[in-house]
Amino acid sequence: MVTRTQLISAMLSIDNIDDNIYRSEGPHIGGIVGPNRLFGGYIAAQVYDAVRNYKNKINDEKVIFSMHYNFVSAGDPRKLIDIKVNQVEDIFVVDVYHENKSIGLAHIKIDSHFLKPPTYPENIPPLLSIPSLDKIMAVLPPSKRKEELRFFMKHFVFELRPVHMISSPGPGDYRVVYYARLAPECTGRP
């Protein structure tokens, strides 16, 4: 019997066939039988994976922060899926096609802004710390919310940090923008 992990791994498997072209064999790659249709999320996930692989290949350390995918026409699970990645400044333009028939177009934006340390106005001290979920949970009374947070902590990695200090709306009033990330514990890839 095929496990879900094997099915998902097979469905998201793509090969780099040229400098900027990736190829997938459809949702039943490697003899693992899955859905016999090309779902939009499946293709979008492969596009994201292709761009991430290409970005790592060219040693671009910027963060992917936005993806916009347009479905152009229906896909056929019996045909190979080709994904062509092109970069224009901080945007990856991705064409998805079967035998030269376009089935999708994506624009993926990257930026190094999230990797920069936060900027603060000079007249206030930097934030000293952000309370951890353990500290937040310690002050909560037993409730459904506390159980949800406990589940959240057990199953996910949570990162929250200030990214950019916005100028104050009034004297002595400051606002901060935070970068937050949720990621499964077992990604299987670096």
C-alpha cells in the first residue's frame, strides 16, 4: 500500500532538464497511482518547488514572499509538465506547459528585506524581547485557546521577529511590523 508521504513525494518530484527548465511526469510518477487529474494546487506547488530549486541553484539568498498563479488552460495527466523559470530583477516569471501548449503562468516575487535587521528610530530603545508562546500560555487560564496553542507548539515551528519600524503616528506612539513564519517540523528538504 502506498503511504501519503510516498504519494506526495512522487507528485512533487521534478527534474531539472535544462538550465532553467524543470519537468514532471504528472500525478502518477514512478508507478505510484494518485489522482488522475491535474489539480491547480498540485501544479502551483511544483512551480514553487521549481523556483525554489532554481533560486538555490543560482545562489540567490533572497526570500520568496509572494506568488501569483494564473491558470491558462486545462492540463492533461498523460503529458509531461514543463516548467520554464526566467528571472527579471526580483521577480521570477514561470511558464507551465504541455508540448508547447501553455497551461499556466506564474509571477513569484523575492526580496531580501526580510533578512535585514529591523530599523528603529534613534530616539527609542530597540525591542528587548518578544514573549514566547510558553510564557503566553503560562498566564492563560485552562481553556480551548490554551489547548489550541499547546497543539500549535507541538506541531509547528514558530518564528516572530520585528522587521521594520514604521514612523510614529503621534508623539510617543510607535508601531512595528513583524515577520511571522509557520513551518512544519518535517519538511524533508533543507
